[in-house]
Amino acid sequence: MPVAKGGLRCERASPMKARGHSGRRFSRLLPKGICGRILLACAACLLLVLAVAGLIAGSIWIEDRHPADDPQRALFPRAQRTVTRPIVQAVSRRIEEQIRRNMEAKFMKTGLSLEETITRFLDESIDLRERRIHAYRLAREGTPDSIAALLKVFHCSPAEDKAYMAGLIGRTGNPAARDWLKPLLSDPDETIVRAAARGLGLLGGDDVVAALALVLNDGERSQAVRIETAIALGSIGSAASTDALLNAFSDTTPDKVMEGILHGLGKAGYHEVAPVFEALIASKKAPMELRVVAVEALSESSNDAIPYLVEVASYHEEADLRASAAWAIGVHGSAGYLAPRLVDLTEREPEAEVRRRLYEAMLTQPALPADRVLSAAMKEEEPAARIAGFNAIGHAARTNPGSKEAATFDAEIIPELLRTAGQPNSLNLRMRAVFALRRADTPAARQALEILSHCDTPQISTAAQNGLRSAHP
């Protein structure tokens, strides 16, 4: 044992004793009373909740502004794919589940017990059009008695009712329903086949993909059935369903069926289908209608399709394709960061129809450079493009009510919209003018809607009245 100067022994504290001392020091910092400790625990829980909420909100913001699957905009691609992307996907699933529960409430909460529902469903004295709604609950519950009752009625129902119930059954997500719906793909009634395809598309699974692929590739089937099947495969969204659509795309098929295949492929991740779409859109031999469908189908694709859509809207020599790309950008759920680029394109775009589509795409942008949009819109001479520009200014006026552009909207644009909506122009143009007033929702715009609510044209007066009912007080 160490001996200090003067003959005194000096003991070195052991690690265990050191930890004990530090633990006692920490315990002295804790509140002594029960109430204090409860408050401390509540504060710790609150901090944890705030931290989790901050992580979720931050992940959503990052993925909205800098999506992980867009290599040109992602901040930290690998970290985002590991952290923020899974969080956003989990939140999206929760939201989808809540929406689904809300949608199914009318089928599940009927005021009847399950036994009463089964009894009513089997009661042939009641019109089947009133009973068939219960097919959802019976398939959803999935008990032996409910399934027995469901299949007893389902298999013997007329085509219209069977098709209706097939759609409901698919929406339940019950995996057992695959075996009930797959045989319907061979039904002689096309209405039933199409309903079964839709239902199976909601259920998914490799066996479903195989069954739908057989229908899609069957040249003896009608175009309507094959198109419905292609869209159903796209809604499954698996690697197998994408492969099935790509295989069908490589075969020679009628253009209308090809359109259905493109709509199905458009739901896949862009990196999986980019070569097919880019080659078709660039092809001079493919019909323009088919190329337009290809561009518009990408509105449902993943975020990494957006740079390509912007490229088409910017540089493609065909005005129809530039217009379609602008439309696809406007309806894509993750393109809310493109306001400056859309204005750039509008200022140099020579075709009025394309400019109209670009103005419409601006309506989904949270922040517009309103001064530039106002300048561009006021220069428009083609009526549809001009009204579309006014819609964009109305959107900016609503989000920035005290701005110079909002004042200009009230003073100069509202009188023109009022004249357009009230005079004998085309009904489409008049309705667009009404919607521009509704979108702005300024006091002056509401006054204009009040005037139009007494218009002799029923469509105009109804649209104005609906705008007044939904306007902010």
C-alpha cells in the first residue's frame, strides 16, 4: 500500500468506489420529493416527445426539399436513405392507414353486430343492391361464418353486383380474397373481369402478378380488359409486377393497350423504367399520343423523375411534350420546389399552350416570385394562357395578402376576370376566371364572386356560390 511522506498511508480509490461517489453526487441533484421526481420525469418525457417530433418534422422537410432519391438535390444521400427516407415512408404508411380506416368506416360501422350483418346479407327479401355493401365487412372480418355467407351470395350474384362486391373485397386487404377473385379473371363478363383485376391489384402478391400477366399478354382479350390489367399490375408496385409490365411493353401491342402499360409502369420507381420512357419519348417513329401518355404517366413516378420532366419541359422540340411535362410537374406530389425554374421556363416559352400549363404547375408551389409571374401574365395575349397566369397571381395574392401583387390583382385583374366570367366567352374560359377569383380569396375577389353568384348561366352562378361558401370569413 502506498505510504505518503510523514509515514501516513495513502489509499487509492478503487473504480467501484469512484463510481459510487459519482452516483451519490448525481443522486443529490435529483429532487427529493415525489412531486419533484414526477415533474422531472414528465419533463424528460416531454423532451423525448419533442425530440421525436423534431426528427419526424425535420425528415419530412428534408425529403420534401432534398429527396434522397434525387442525386442532384440530396444533401447526404446515404444518410437520408438510412434515416429520413424510412421515417417519411413510415409516416406515409400511417397516414394511408388512417385514410383507409376512415374510408372503411361506412362499411364497418353500420350499427349491426357481425351476426346481424350476416343475417341481413343472406336475407333474399332485401334488394341485393342494399345488401352488397356488407361484402366489405364480411371479407374484412374473415371469420368462417362471414366468409361462408359472403361466398354463398357472391358466387350467385348478377354481374353488376358481383363486380361491385369484387371491388369491395379487394379493398379489404384480406390475403384470402386472392383465391376468391382470381377465378373471376376467366369470367365471360368483362365487367366482372375488370373489377376482379382492380381488386387483385389492391391485394398484390406474386401469384396475383402471374395471373394478371397472363391476362395482359392474351391477345384474345379485349383492349379494355388488358388496359385494366396493366393498371392493376402497376398499382401492385413490386419488382415482379414491374417486370411483367416491362415484358408486355416489349411485345407488339395495340397503342391503347400500350397506354395502359405506360400508366402501370409510371407508378414504378423512375430508375427502374427510365430507359423505356426516355427511349419512347425521344422516338420520332412513335405516335405523338403515345409519347404524351408516357410523359404524363411519370406524374405518378418517384421523385427522381422530376429532373427528367423539367428537362423535357425545358428543351424538347415538340410543344405537345413540353406541355405534357409541365402538367406532370404540376401534379407530381414532390415538385413543390420548382417555382423559380417554372417562371424561367414561362418567360422564354414561345407557345401559349405550354405557358398555360406552366402557370397551372405554379399553383402547387408554396412560394412564387410573384412580381415575375405578374409581369409575364400581364403580357399574355392568348386568353387561356392569360387567365391561367391570373390564377397563379391569385394563388400568390392569397399567400401574401399585403403584397404589391395582391393590390394589383384587386385593382387590375379582378375587373378583367369579372368581365371574362360574365360575358359570352367559352364556358371553360369563364369557369377558369371564376376559379381564379376563388383561389385569390381577397375581399375584392369575394365581392366579384357575389356579383357572379347572380349570373344567368347556372354553371357560373353555382361555381361562384360554392366559392363564397368555401371562402375564408
